[in-house]
Amino acid sequence: MDRPSIEHILDLLTSAYGNRPWQPHDSPLNVLVQTILSQNTSDTNSTRAFRSLLATYPSWEDVASAEAHEIADAIKSGGLGEIKAGRIKLALREIRQKRGRLELDFLNELPLDEARDWLKQLPGVGTKTANCVFLFSLGRPALPVDTHIFRVARRLGLIDAKTTVEKAHQRLERLVPPDKVYPFHVLMIEHGRKVCKAPRPRCDDCVLSGLCQYFGQSRPLKRISLTRKRRCNKLFIGSEARAPLNLKHTGGTEMDKIAKAMEKAGFPSGDRYDLPSSTKTFPDGAHYRVEISGMETPKVLAATCDEAKKQGVPFHRSISVVRGASMLTREQLKEFAQIAYDNQVEVIMTPGPRPTWYTGRQVATPEGALSGLRMRGMDSVRHYLMDIERCIEIGFRGFLVWDEGVLSLLNTMKQNGDLPEDVVFKVSIFAGHANATGVKLVESLGADSCNPVADLTLPELASIRSVVNIPLDVHIQLWASMGGFNRIFETPEIARVASPCYFKMEPGPGLGMYMPWGMSEDTLAELGREKIRSIKNIIEIVGQVHPELKLSKQGPKDLRVPVPK
Ligand code: SF4
């Protein structure tokens, strides 16, 4: 199916919703603030917040000089008050610093691309926000692509499935004639809100169905009524008519039912391509923290803590003795607990021998690896519990779990008073959870945080975040032996979408990393130092892109730092 023409789309949308001529809105600076306030909330709420801001402060100078928490109070009706207050304040300060006064009218004198680049230098201002300023305030042909436009454009086939939101801005702006940018923006949003909805598009009521690729691919011929076929007579011809149901979408009747059933059960019916900002944080208000694995001996932990101090970066949580705590003597464990306590680092201890180094080698075979990591028999569960008991005696309060059955048992033991109330359980990456249902399950079984598989996309992480409250532990680098990647430049968006989250780095070849007789202590200590240095880069990148996102200070109160006995 050919890409539909913009003119044709606009004709049909105008016939459905009416003409949408451009109206002068407000000054560029006012529109900038209004756009920041409109992020992740309804028009009604953001308008209310904007009015409240104007009523509280006589001028933008007063806003720029106010405390962020006071601004947050004035705009609280718009939601995410603290984050938006920080963005507004920073943007105003930057404008004043660069221009000497608080106004943006000069942007109308610059070529559009130059003006856009200038505005995007401001903290928290991306292409969409910048384009809102140019389109609404100055009537210039800059197209903001919001979640509705992005979704409808994808379904129509104006952009392909791999196009990112950033690229969509460029592609759609090239496709839409300059004098049509405003009606295209407004009508596509109206259509997305009323008809082409995210989970269940109302294709049967859609004026664009005759042009729409999604509609063409998701409906087999036999389901289309005669009336419908006449209305869409150009559509169902040849192979397109017999295209299989696209399970990724929810356009058809059966898919509608499945989507409804999933939502009724409390889960999103798909991944969250709209990438909402997470509204959840750690108890201290932070969005992200630092987790370092591979802390196999006291010497490795000490080296990593030293490096963290040297580099001036926090180190919140240590995933420890992943080879199995039974590899260390009681004295070594005591030393480990003391180092963690002295540095206020939470320790997640790994009890017992791991299934990979236990009897039963199914998981070590290529096919067997597909079966996941589970405790083998109740004897091994008892051994695991014995190691937990030993670590608790020494003062550790956090444990790694990779088996849902065992997690459920641990939680029951906690409720029965057979384990201390303040122990926490982290579900390991090796449990293999990769969607919202699995992470929700382990949360319901008592997990205090979950490390899903390492290479989930942002929409996949967003869909998980939409249903769970526990922190997500997200690998930013991963060993070559498990796929090998480095997504360091994604960290700002991961922190925004998935918070609260622990960022973790696993650089290097990895092979045999946790084999009890694997890497030397010195190699592990050097790796620990390297992870800390990578974390320093992450903090810098997140700070540049999303300065409003918070990183916990060292030793926040909710961590279960060991209490050496
Ligand atoms: S036919 Fe369906 S998917 Fe296509 S634009 Fe209309 S509502 Fe959206």
C-alpha cells in the first residue's frame, strides 16, 4: 500500500472535524512555559497550573528568582510539580543569562532551524517543546509530534515502525506543506484522541480507514461487512486482503477483546510507546541509584568503595558473592559486612552454590539453558536457606533470588516471623523476566526489586513501570558473553521512564565471571573500579539531558546496609 498523501488525509480529517485555521496564541516565552506545564497532563490541568503561576508571580523575573518548591506549589494542579518547577526555573535562568532579559521574541528573526537549535539548548527543551513555541506562538511551520500524532502517523504508514519520535519530527515536517502544519498538528491530535486511540482504535468509525496501512494489514477479508467493503473498496485487494492478523496491534474485534481482557486484569495491552515519565521515585525522592555486581570478596568491595570515593560518585548497592556466599568463610563475610557498613552500601548477598555450579547440568547445555535458572529439589532450597541464615547472623539483610517458588517461600517465612522483617529480596536477571506480567508477579510474591533481562526497550520498560512500584535494576553495560552492549546514552530516558531504577554496569568479556574458580580477585577489583568510572559518565549524561532527575546521595535511609554483629 502506498504512503497516503498529506492533502488527502487533511481533506478527510477536515470533513470530519472542520477547519482549523491558525490563531495567534501567546508570547513565545508564555508558550514555552505552558508547554512545559502541559507535559504528562491534561489540557485542563496544565491551563489551571499556568493560570495559578501567573496569579502567584507578577513577572517571569519573579518566577526565575523563586524557590523551586514554591513554584511547584503554585503549579501543583498540573501534576509533577517539582519536576516541572525545576525545568521552568532552569529554562528562565538560562534565557536570562544568554539574552540578558526574559523574552524570546528575537527567535522570530532567525531562520527556523537556527532558532530551533537555540531553544533546544535550554535545559528540558526538546524538539517537541521547541516546535510548540514556533507553531503556536509565531505561526512558523515547525511540527510538534506528540504521542497521538506519532501513533496515528505510524498506523497510517507516514512513518515506519522503526522511526523514533525524534526522527518522526524531521520526516513529518518534510512531508507536510508549511501552510498545512498547523491544521495537520491539530487535526491529527483530535483524531488520535477521538478515534485512533492507543489501545483500541475505532477503525470502523474512521474516515481514514481507506488510506490506512494498519487497517489494511490487520483485517482479513471475511470479517469486513458488505457496507464496510463498499466504503473501503480500494483496500482489500489481492494479498493485502489475506494478510494475517497482526498480533502486535489491536485493531480487529478479537484483538479488541484480548486488549480489553488484559486491561481488565490490570495490565497494559501493549508496550508504552508514548513513554510517559514515571511518577515513582525512591523514598528519598531520587530517580536512580548505582548498583555494582561482581563484589565477590572483601578486597573487591573495598577497592570499589575506594574508587567511588576517589571519583566522588555514590555507590548504593552491592550485588555480592554471586559465586555463592558459601564460598566465603564466616570471617570473610564479617569483613565484607563491616566494609559495606563503613561505606553505607546495601548488600544483596547471593546464598549458596548457584544452580549453574550445582548438581544437575541441564541449565549448562544449549537447549537446557532455555529452561531458566531454578532451584533443583528441596534439598538445594534448604541449603540456600541455611546460607541465608548464616549471612543474617553476620548482619546481612539483602538476598538475591532467581526462583519464584523460593521467593514465595521466603516471603511466607518473613510473614511467619522465621526471617527478620527487614530483609529484602532482589530478583536476579537470571530469573529472565521480560514483561510487565512477570515483574508484577515477583512483586506480588514479595520481591523488593527486580532485574529484568538486560536489553528491554524503553516502551517495554515503560509498560513494566506502569504496573509495578518496586525499583527496576537496569543493565547499562553487559558482558560480551551475554550479548554485550553499552546503552550509556539511553540512561537519561531510562531514568525518566523507569524510575525508580538502579543503573548497573557489567563490562568485559564476562565468561566465567561468577564461576567459583573464575576471575582473580585483582581482576575483579579492577573491574569494580572500572564500573565506578563508567557510573561517573552516566551521572554526567543524565545531568545534561534531564537535570531535574535526582540521584540518591550515599547511604539513603531505606537501604538495608549490613549491620555487622
Ligand atoms: S483506520 Fe484505524 S488505525 Fe487507521 S487511522 Fe483509522 S482508527 Fe487509526
